[in-house]
Amino acid sequence: MPGEALTRHEREVIKAGIRAGRSNSAIARELDRAPSTIGREITRNRGRSNYDAERAEKQAVQNRRRPKQARLEADPELAVYIAERLQLRDSPTTISIELKRQVHGRQALISPECIYQAIYNKRGLDKHARNCLHLRRRKRKPRNHGRAKHYSHPLGNYQTVHERPPAAADRSEIGHLEGDLITGSYNRSALITVFDRASRRCWIQRTANKSADAVFDALIALFDRIPATARKTLTWDQGSELARWAELAHRIGIDIYICDKNSPWQRPTNENGNAFIRRYVGNGTNLNLIPTNHLAWIEHRINTTPRRIHHWQTALTIYDQLIVH
């Protein structure tokens, strides 16, 4: 019965269990409840020595009738601060963690779920806050888990993603990268994004257009920013913009692997990272008009945002730790 309120009968069982000297865990097993549920029930009703089932039931009924004020309704100043952070395209999780750590000079304890509830239930944050969320809808696409195949393709006789070394697949070391393009309005502008699989560190590079020559030049410039020891493999999709992959591999000293057709989940780090970038670069944007210093700010913001996958350390912190080993 997880999530359901305790009944009067259950409170009588708790009272009898206390009188019999049984532990919270033993009472919980009898009621098929979590031990923590039993512990909280006893604590908020004067402890084991004074627990009274009838009084506890009356108090519970009274509490259910009492209107509860949402956290951000009770703290309008905090609500304004969170609304401003959402406008900057920070996620509720990032806001929660940075408030806890007092990253921007303000400290508060509020869970990501509490922020989401305020957004969707309009209790403390207005309806416009929802438009600031990264994902307003979730739609799963079917995945085609096929065997490793070699394709006849304009890219030529390339290596497939299934041939990557184990260290690339298991994220045990830095230097194994995933790359892709983010396209702008009418596909007339583009950014190259590259992510390190182990640390999730990101690099963003503008490209003049989506042609193979322009992408080649932009990738050369991007890889000039990555130490040679951290350039081991690059995974890309089957886009024709990487037609000069063999020349690129020789030029920068990296092994390049190509994904199966229509298989974006084979580059999960890049796909998730690009979705992060889209918080700051909306669909339909002319990417040529974005100032270079703003692209640098986006890259820095992504690399210095605490990540759940890293136990709330940043991608840049993990990258710096791994690159010295």
C-alpha cells in the first residue's frame, strides 16, 4: 500500500504491537508497510510510550481537512528566484542542487519534484514557467536492436559503432567522443557538438554550413582545443557531412566509428547533450547570428552544471580528474 494513508485498523495494530514490545520493522511486516512509515506515525503521535490509536486517527482526519499551502506559495521570494532561473533555461534539478550548495549566493532546501509540482499545478509559479522546461512532453521512439552490419554507403568502407574498443563502450576512460550537428532555421546554419562519453564534457564549434568541406574545417578547429591524449575515438551518424572522415582520422590521429542508420540511441551522450544545448538555442534559430562569446558561455554552462550521473559533480570536474590519470 505504498502512498496510501494509514487506516484506523492499522493504527490499532500499531498500538497493539507497541504494547507487545514489537519493533517497528515487525509491525511494518504485519501491515505490509515500510518501517519508516511506522516510525513516522509513532514519532508524530508522541512516541512509543504515549501512542494512542484513536487520538492519532482523529489528528490524521483533521490534517487531511486542513488546506495545505504549497512551498513556493508560502515563499514568494523564493518563487520569484526560481522563476528567473527557469527563464535562464536551468532545470529544476540544477536549481535544487545549486540552491542546496549556495552556488549563486542563495541557499534553500527545495526538491526538484517540489518545483515541478509548483509548475504543473500552478501553485507558486505561473503557467508560463512550464514553457521554460526542457521537455514538456515525452515520447519514446521504437528502437531497432539489430546485429552489427557493414553498409554500402557514400561514406565508403567505414568502421561501425559495433567495432569500437571496450573502453569506448563502457566509458572507463576519457577520449572516446560522440559528435553531431545542430541545425538552425531552414537547415542553413549549423553547430558541431562533441561530447566525451566518460565525463560528458562538451565542445561547441560553429561551421559555415553543412557541407563536408566546411564540417571538416570546423572539426579540425574543434579538435585543436582537445589534447591529443584525449582524442581516441569519435562516433558519428551516417550524415554525408562526414564524407571526409578518413582524412580527418589521419589528420588528428583518431579512430572514427559510424552508427547504424536511424539509430540516434547509439550516441546517447551526444543526443542528451544536444537536448541540453537546445535549452539555450531554440529550434528555428539562425545559428549564424549567435555571438561566438554566447556559444562559449553555453559550452561553459553545460560543462559546469552539476550532473546526477556524476553524483552532482560537473562534467568539467570529472574530465579534469580523469585526464591527469
